[in-house]
Amino acid sequence: MFIKKPLKATKPKHIVYLITTSVLGILINYFVLAAIQFLLILMHSDKNVVRYGGYPPYLIFLIGFLLLGALWGFAAGRYWWRIIYVEHKYSSIK
């Protein structure tokens, strides 16, 4: 029977892993924001966009969502790094 060796964790792999999960979090939250904006456009298609201080409100939400996405992706990367590379729980087959 084929037995898998535990995955080896290295520092560059850890850095790339955290960066890619942060980018994934940004992309996922960007699509969530796009869906929310689409629904708002459908609900308020006959009204003008109210601007506060020269900036549209969705710019503030965009920046907030992107920051939350990066933080969420980083936290998810740390969690799954620990599960896969530290605890070696990457397979249910023993």
C-alpha cells in the first residue's frame, strides 16, 4: 500500500501560502461586494447615488471589503497551514 510522507513545511512556502490565501480572500470579498452592489442597483435603479464629501459611499465599502478580505484570507491561511503542515491532518485516509 502506498503511504504518503508528511508534507515538509519551509519558510518560503509559508510566505507564498499566506500571500495567496490573502489574495484569494480579497477576490472572494470583491465578488461579494459586486453582488451586493448589483442588488442595490436593482433595488434603487430609479434613484441617484448620494455622495458624501465628494466620494461615493461604495468607495468606502470597497476599501473596507478589500481590507476585510485580506485579513480573512490571511487568517484562513494561518489556520489551514497549521492543519496541513503542522498537524498533518491533510487526509482522512490513514
